[in-house]
Amino acid sequence: MPYTVTLVNLENVSAAQREAMEQIFRATLEKLFGGPEGVVAAWQACLAEREAQKTDTFTLNAVTLGGAASRWDLMSAMARRTALEGWEGPADDVRFDVAA
């Protein structure tokens, strides 16, 4: 299943650096989730859980025991850290948007 990764809020980065960081982020996610299909499935499960949380009662189980959103947040944070490794500029607001 195809999906896209877009680096957002990183100033003074060349197109080549941006593309390399997006590729590293993507490759790390695919390693963590077992390939592109795993990334898309995890992302869709995360979105579904977050949508359900808008109307459902927030549960401790969803946060601490491996809910889809919690798992996505952890794995994408790991991928973000890997992709930005070596970047010397400010990166506080930097994120990678995923669309599937």
C-alpha cells in the first residue's frame, strides 16, 4: 500500500537533505512495523483509535498497554530521532507527516 512521508517545519534544509531525512524516516518505520503494509495498517489503526477517543471515554489501557495511537507515537518518535540524527539546527517543531 502506498503512503507518503513529508518533512514539515525544518528550515534551511536542502531538497537533498529533506529527501534523505524522509527516506530514513520511512525506512525506520518500515523496519519497526514490518514493511510498507505494516506502516499503513499501524497509521490507519492510530487514526481510528484517535477518532474513537473523541467520543469515547479516555482509557488508561489505550495509553499504557499498547494502544494503536500509543504504539504509533512511540515508533514514529524513534523514526524521527533516527531521521534527524546529525542535524545541527533547531528541530523542536519538526515533524514528519504521514498520509496513506
